[in-house]
Amino acid sequence: MLILRQFQISSFELFQSPKQSGCSSSRTRTQFYSNLGRSSDFRVMSGDKGTNFEKLYLGMDFGTSGARFTVIDEQGEIKSQGKREYPPFMKEERMDWVSSWKATLFSLLEDIPITVRSLVSSISLDGTSATTLILNSESGEVLCQPFLYNQSCPDALPEVKSIAPENHTVCSGSSTLCKLVSWWNTEVPNRESAVLLHQADWLLWLLHGKLGVSDYNNALKVGYDPESESYPSWLLSQPYSQLLPVVQAPGTSIGNLKESIRRQFGFPDDCIVCTGTTDSIAAFLAARVTEPGKAVTSLGSTLAIKLLSTKRVDDARYGVYSHRLDDKWLVGGASNTGGAILRQLFSDEQLERLSQEINPMVASPLDYYPLLTSGERFPIADPNLAPRLLPRPESDVEYLHGILESIARIEGKGYKLLKEMGATEAEEVWTAGGGAKNDKWIKIRQRVLGLPVKKAVHTEASYGASLLALKGAKQKSGL
């Protein structure tokens, strides 16, 4: 099995490097902004022609309906950015996500202007948390349909609960470990010669070619313990533990970009590829929040909250988990509510026009639980929670107001729950994702949360991924 157990990589200042160590519903994410095109949409920032001495850093964000790239310089200034939706490849009357993600990855590389590509010295990317692929460890062939981020495997949950500590992060039907156990129990031939990768791991593998490397943000939901910097003994004792990838700190250099890709797209010979992270962590990094009590809410197709805390908090009963961020903890959870339900009910034009008519200082009496389908992860972990979108008033303005306010209430319940569980109390909330563009929604949320709510300067997760690429390059050069 081509797992790189001997692979040695050092740490950098943002993430400390860990030690080496041994289904149901699905949805699509629809961004809450109007300028997302099916074809590529990219631009080079004004004044950027580059010099032969300039080094640039590429980050990519793979969401649930599309992907983005951001290229920055060493000062964090954006030099180029763009986006694509996933092409609707089909296989046996189902969405062929593997082909779609791969095509999008190389389309994004193609979209980056050649004058920019030739200066990129480091690459990283993020993917949706708990989106899982099982591959042949020798050929890299994908052995089954990917398990999407919100896909639940309740068949595996009793077994996972029997081996994991009570209320552990993996004790959720949508955890990566439940997906692994569900696949393992199908007893497919040669299952011992497989390897598990997360979406970000797999996409990065396409770029560097070293199979079996992950990061400790993505690996959290498969059971990796970022505090002890290892897989726990209760997991390593299972027969499927040999499928687990090597875990490194996010933004750690894995190796050079494949020669074939460098030649095809014109990247420098010394361009490196670094471990990635999850989409919500990348959005948090993009906001450049560093003090405990500061939080970031990502308003994409789903709602994810991340709070910087001095205390680690984990409880699968409520969908709460903590990611390690240097010597602090990034505590939070992800709800199934968010911009996707808005886009199902309203067009982009309607969202913009109706929002302008809302008075954000007046509370809406409507009480909804906006979901695309049944099932919630946080702040209520209930796979059977039904959407609540009625009654619908005659006024579309009132209806949108009620939905925006209801999503804000869910966000508020999330931050309240984190406080009750012992996390550092939220003092200020920054907003990332497409929903950050809606000023009326920000004012509604500020009133509902009772906290200062601001729009982050950089709201896209791809910017956070580019910061990881920058850190990885600095780490490799010893700066």
C-alpha cells in the first residue's frame, strides 16, 4: 500500500505540524450571489503585470456546486481570481462528481492567466468537510461513488458508537468514519488495498501524485486527534485503520507539482503543492481572525460558524466539534440551513430587489426552519428534522424577511450553545461567503445576535487557501 508513512514534513507558524501516526440525503450548494456563471469568470487585478522576481500563491476552494481560485502575492494582495460551476457530468443517471471535480480543477488552472501561472510558487486548496473518497491504493482508481459532505450512513452509526468515546465527533451518521465503516461492511473485494481520502486530499493528489496524505482539519471527522497528534488506539485497532491517510498540518509542503501539469500549464519547475483544509476553516483563515472570542460565520449554501476559543469543545449530540488552530481551538458546527434554500425560493434578482425593501431593525414574526430537505446537523443534530417554511405570507418581502431572520436565529442558537458548552464567549462576528454581500441580512443578524457583525475584508475560502499556500512556501524556504 502506497501510504507515505516515512514522509517527514516540518511545521509552520500558523498550524503546528502533527506527528506521524500509524447513506442518505445529498444537496447542492448554490452561492448566494448573482454573478456565478456556468462558464469561467476570472480577472487579473489592476496594475499586476508581475516581475521575474515576484512569487505568487494559488488557493482554490471546492464547494458543493462550484469552485473558485485566488492568487495572492506575499503581502496578501489579490492578483487574480475566478470561479466555475461544476459541469453536470452524469454516470448511470447520477451526478458523476469525480469527473466533475477533476474537470473543474483543471479548468481553474487553465483560467489563471499564463503571466500569473508562471509566477505561482505554491498551491493549496480546500474541500467540503467529510466528503469522502475510497481509492485503490496502488492505481488511485476511485472504488465507489464519493460520500458527499452531508450524506448520512446510519447503518454504520451503531458500530462507530460502540468503539468511539461517548459523544465523539465521529458519532454522527455524516462523519467520515461512518462513511468508511459503511463502505467497509459491504465487503467489496480487495478492500484491504484501499485508501481513504477527503475531497481536498484527492484533488491535491491529482496535482502532486503522492497518494495517502491528508491534513488534520479534514481528518478530524475520521477520528484523528489533533491534540495528541495521532489516531487514537480505539481507531487503530480496527481492521480498516490501514485505509487511513498520513496526517500533516494544513499548509505543509507535500512535494512539487507534477511535471506533466507544470509543462501543460506553464507553472514554474519549483512550484510546490501543500496540504489543504476544509472550506469553512479556509473561510475563517481568510478573515484573518486571531483573538479568542472572535468568530466567523460562513454564509454559503449552508451556514457554518467558527469561534476562536481557548477551550476545546466537542459533542456529537449537538454537532459541535473543535479544530486545532495553533495553540487555540476553532469551535463550531455547520447547519444545513443557508443560502441554498434562498436560491431555491428566489432568483438572484429577487433576492437583491426584495432585500432592499426589508427594514432590518424590525423583527419578523415569522418562525421558520429553512432546509432543502429533512435533516439537520447543528445546532440540532437530527437527521429527521423537517423543513419549516410555512405559512407563506402574500408579500414576498415579508417571506424573505422571515427566512433571513430565521436563519439568523439558528446562527444565534449556535453561538449560545457554544457558550453553554464552555467555549470562549463570542464578542464579535465576521461574515464570509456569498451571504456577506447582503447588507440587510448583516443588520438583521446583528440585531438577533446582539453582537457586532461585520463583513470580512476577504470573504472567499479560496483566499484562505491561498494563505495556506503562502505559509507552506515560507515553511519550505525556512522563513
